[in-house]
Amino acid sequence: MDWRILLPLLLLALAVPFPALAGYEARASSGGGEGLQVVVTIPVLADIVSRIAGERAHVESLVEPGISVATYELTPRDSARIEEADLFIYVGYGSEEVLGEYARSIREGAGVVRLLDVLEERGLATEDNPYFWVDPLRIVEVLDYLVGVLSEVDPQGRGYYEANAAELSKALMELDEWIRERVEAIPEDQRLLVTVRDTMRYYAERYGFEVVGYVVARPGTYEPTAKSVTGLLDAILERGVRVAFIEYEEAGTTLREVIEIISEEAGIETVGFLYIESLAPQLGVSTYEEMMRANTELLVESLSLAEASGGRRLYESSFFLLEPFRYDFMVRGTLALILAMAACSLVGAFAVIRGWAIFGDALAHGALAGLVVAYFIGASYYLGALAAGLFVALSVSSVERRTRLRADVVIAVTFVTMLSISIVLLSRSGGATISIEDVLFADVTAVSPEMMARTAVLSLAVIAFTLAIGRHLLVYVVDPTIAAAMGVRTGLLHYSLLGLLALTIVTAFFAIGYVPTIAAMMVPPAAAFILSRRPTEFILKSVSIAIGSAIAGVYASYYLDVNAGASAILFSAGIFALAVAAKKSLNAR
Amino acid sequence: MLGEAKLAVASGEPACVMDGVTVRYSPGLPPAVEGVSFRLGLGEMVLLAGPNGGGKSTILKALIGLVRPESGRVLVLGRDPVRDVGVRRLIGYVPQISELNIHAPLTLWDLVSMGRRPRLGGLFRLSREDEEAVEEAVRLVGLSDKAFLKLSELSGGMLARALIARAFVQDPVMYFLDEPFESIDAQSESIIMELLVREKRRGKLVLIAEHHMGDLGAVDRVIYVNRRIIAQGRPEEVLPRLGVPGMVGG
């Protein structure tokens, strides 16, 4: 067997046994332990509960400090912890809720507590804004409930828990007092908050801040829209905001890129981090109180010293065609989307004739695995993804040549293998501060000037090269035998097409995200295929549909407040559907 | 280019030579053809006959340089087609229809134009002269009114005629055809045969690999292969001896 086939298998074989063994050890050791075992979802909750539980219980968080709950992958070891605990407590929002539901199903409902039920009942938090703990006094109001659930599994401990709760209550009031005093240092007109998510709402209400805006409203979602981003930028400029804050949990996400780009556009500073769900012992934030003090100090320091913003719009216009492009970042995002989709649809047109349409999928997943590996070894994401993409392209074509398996089978095998490698690596490490979903949905509102430059240069290079070899490529994809017989260097063309596919996909992947990339390779060529009789016509229509959809997608994103890349693809799919419908009626005549 | 070819023949060299050629696709497998030797001259029409799997396609591919022989020598106009890509351009190769990807946004006209590929400029633009050549070829195979139908809209016979027309616009020195009469209608068969006979009279070599053939009137020579060469000679001598009377039509 070839090393290119062996390597993924070897990686799988190495990676799989570790979580399983670890799970076995955890099971064996927890049997002999003393006292109550309480498992919670996030570190900040673990710290609060452990203050009440004291010596009588051991409280652990499933998600470790420094890791985003969105990237957490469940391992057998953690499943064992959830199953064996005496009590499982979760809040009940976004991806954190998924863990709660999982616990409920494996524990058959016994000893599982969803805090949002009681929080909503008491008017302390909602599903859209569950972050009740950023206001210490809201914690005070649920202490009796927490004492209740602990006492239910450990009735003898009630007195002890009540005493601890009373002590915690006092500490929280002192914390509240301290925050009030510290916040005085911020000029009143500067008590303005801009964050990635709406995480500081209850803090703002308690301490007299105004939440000017955030990139995405609901926990668990990650698709910014052109409308929400432009709207946030407008609000920043109108309210004279001087600083935007980044949550620690968003440190490695696309949403962080979005807020950095907005801030650059507005000429304001971004400051990190505000700790919300996670703690960061390595940065001196090991407890809930330390977290609140660190957040408050950050606000005081940044907001009292910040300079006035120097941000500006490109022009003032409410003409509906121009309005979305008042800011640089929208122009950049739109250009990146147009160029990336044009390159994808051009290369995709040849791939579709060759029967490689689904190849894009395998390549993109390969790139994903490369990205995860690059993250762990600290290499460039782009190069990691590109190397893995080329690796997938070569292994698919070499397996196809060696075996008699059909290309679709080989592609599917490669694609699930690469996806599994990503998941195994992520679960082995307990998650990452990069969120895979964020890379999958890289967004046109988060295109930095460097990203724009790279996308433009590479997309234009791909387009120029493809057009230059287009006529040879066309003969090759239509009739490889005659191409070879006519003296065309088919081996070179084969690998050129593979290389172009990898380069185009990986470039687009980082600029416009995974789904729009794969779709742009297939959907515009598919629609053009139905609508064309001639090769030149096919290629021109394919690229025109892609460019038209990209522009329409941006307008839809702005005016309908939806995601730009996905809407662009829906426009292409709409053209495809219309073409199919027109074709049908043609045959019926 | 044609002048060069004539020169090679004038000096007594045959157009194609196979000398003890053995081709094996995989090391463990028996060879597809073994010890094959023959010579072909310009102005000849030769039928490469034999059962399915007997090595006819392999011989054609070796002559075009798509397959490298394990041993033996292949010469086309005195050159090795595996290494000399230029000599391949003098060959009008007509593959089996099944090797063609008909699910492409391509009209019959575009398919025939591909024969002019080495001369194509721009993306796919043809010169005036090229357009005339394509028009003429399409007319010769009787498909002028079908020129702008998509490949998927053509019948098997029309596709076969289109492939011949594509070879014709290459203005080759020799034609190699892989089962051109496989499951096509009688009209298409006679149009193709007519064109090939015309080309033969213009001094071109025509080599047809076919396991079934109706009209052998124009064939000068038959080479019968079943892994090895079983017989070769004039059709009326060779075919009765092999006990394949079905092949002698008319």
C-alpha cells in the first residue's frame, strides 16, 4: 500500500485508543471516591456551585477552562463522569444545552438540573440571554434553589449548604459593592458596551451601562449578516463608542474577526478579554470573583482612558443600491465573495464535466483536517489546509488509479476519513479555542484587507491560468483518450486540474466559508449546464451566475438581515430550479 | 507535414511497423498481445480483425503511443509514438463511442472542432479556414442539419459519423479506427465507409479494428489477431481459412 493511503489509517489507529483507555481509568477510580460527585457544564458554574458544596462534594466542569463550549467534543471518559455523578447541573442555552440534553438521556432524567427553568420562572434570565451570573445579585437570588438541589441528593448536608450559601451571599454583596465603586471611575457618557455576543446585558443593567450593540444576538448562533454588522457600525459611530470588547470564549472565532474589522473601520480599539463562561487560571482568573474583578478592571481601564474615535464612512447615501457599501469592509467582503465564487464556478465547470463535482466536498473536509492539525502544531492555517487539500486530491486520484473503485466511492471514503481525523483530534484535546463551525461559516463581513488581497490575487491567478489552459482542459474532460492521442499532455492536465481545485477551494474556504465554497463549485455550473449548448456559453454562464448570485447575496444579506454567502448560493440554486422547470416544460411541448 | 510522411514512404519505409510487440497491462497478468509483427503502407486499407478481448484495441493504442510495449518495437513514420508526441498529431484516431463523455455541454460542431485543437486560438475560437474545414467535414458525413445538436441528442450512428469527421478535420496521414461500426445503422456505416475509401484513394493509411464487418470490398488486407497474429493476407484468402464465414459479407 501507498503511504498516502496508510497515513490516514495510521493516524486513526493511533488516535482512537486513547480516549477509550482514559474512559476506562476514570470509571475505575471514581468508584472508590468519597463524598458527593457533582458535574456541571462550564467552569464558572462549577466555581459557584462548589462554593456552596464546600467539602461535602466534589464539583467538576465538563468543559475545561480556556476551551469554548462550542468546540467541546464529548469523549467516553466524560460520558462516564456524567453517568456516575450524583448530580448534573447545566444552564440550558446554545451548545451548552446539548450537553444537558445528553446528560438527561444517559441518566434517564435522574439528578439533572436545568437552571434556566427556575431562572425564567423568577425573571432572572431568558433563553436568549442566559448569562445571569454576570450580575452577582442575580446569583444571590438562586442560592436557595441551589441549596435545595444539593440537599435533595444529600439531605444530611442541608445545614452545611445553607451556611455556605449565606457566606457566599455576603461575598457576592461585597463584590457588588466593590464593582459599584470601581465603575464610578468611568465617565458617565462612556459607560457604553460593544461586545461579540449579548453577554454583558445584566451587568450593564445593574451598573448603569448602555449596551450599544453586539455582532450576534442569540447564544449558539454564529452567522453574522451584512445588516447586523453595518447596523452595529452605525451605532458605534452615532453613540461615540471608543472601545469594543472581546469575550474570552470568542478569542479564536470568526466573530472576533468580525468585531476587529468593525472596530478598525470605526477607528476604535478592541480590548480583550471579558470572561463569561470560562475561567483562565493561567491568566490569574481561577474563580468567579476573580473573573468579575478582572472584567470590571478591564472596563474601567479601557473606558476611562480611550480616545475619541476617528472612524468614518466612505460616503453618506440612502440610495438603496449604494447604502450597503457605505463602509470599506462591505466593499472588501463583496469583492472577496465575487472573486472567490467566480474562481470556484470556473474551475467547477470543468470539474462538473469531468464528473468530479463532489470532489470539492472531500477537498474541503481534507482542508479542515489540515487546519486542525495546523492549529495543534502552531502552523499557518492556510498552509495546513492547502497541504491537506493537495494530499486529498493526490490520494483520491492515486486510489482511483490503483483500484477499480468508482471515483464517488473513493471520494466519499476520503472525505469521511478526513472529517473523522478532525473530530478525533479535537476530542482528544477536549476542544479548542478555534471553533470549527466558525471556520465552516467564515463570513464575508469578516474579510480583513490581507485576506481580501490574498483572495483577490489567488482567485485572479486561478481564473487566468484556467482560461489559458481552457481549450486543452476542455478536450481532456470531454474525451481523455483523444486528448492523449492528439499529443495533449494529459497527466499534466489531470494534476493541473486537481491543483486548481485545491487552491481555489482552500482560498475561498477562508474568505467566504465552507458551505458557499463547495456550493459555488457545483451549483452555478449545474444551472449553466442545463442552460447551455456550447462550451464557451457554458463557462460564461457558469461564471455569470456565480457573480450575479454573489452580488444578489450581499444585497439580500443587507436588506433581509440574512447570511450573505448562504443567500448567494440560494440565488444560484433558484436559477438552477428555474432552469430545470423550463427544461421540463420544453420536453412536455 | 504530409510531405515528410511521403518522403519516409518513398525511401521504401512502411508507414507503421510493429516488430515482435508484447504488451502487458499488469505484471501478474498474461500479456494482452504477444510477439505481434506487421507492416502497414500508405494508401492501404487494413482490417484488424479478431474476437473481443483479442488485443485489437491494444494494438491501436500501442501505435498511437498510449501504451508502452513490454518488448518489441513500434515505429510510426520512423518514429517512436510513445516518446514523439509530434508524430501522434499525424494520426486521426477514432475511439469507441463509449469512451466519449457525451454528458458535456458540447454540440456536434464543437466535437468536430476539437480536431483542430492544436490550431485553436483564444478560448475556443476558430479561424475562417478552420471553420470551413469543420463545415466541410460535417457536410461530408451528412450531418449539416444536426451540427448544433448537443451530443446527448445524437444517435449512435450520428456520433460515430461525428467522430470520423473530427479525425478528418485533423487532416491526418493515417486513420486508426476502434470499432467504428459497432451497433450503428446501415446508412451511417455506408457514409463512413465511403469517406474512408475516399481518404485511402488520397494516399492515406486506414486501419480499422472491427470484430464484425459487412462490406469488405474496399479492404486490401486482413490481420487476424487473438493475442498473437493468427493469419494475415487478402480477405478472400484469410477469412475462409479461419472459419469465420460470417465476416465475408456481400
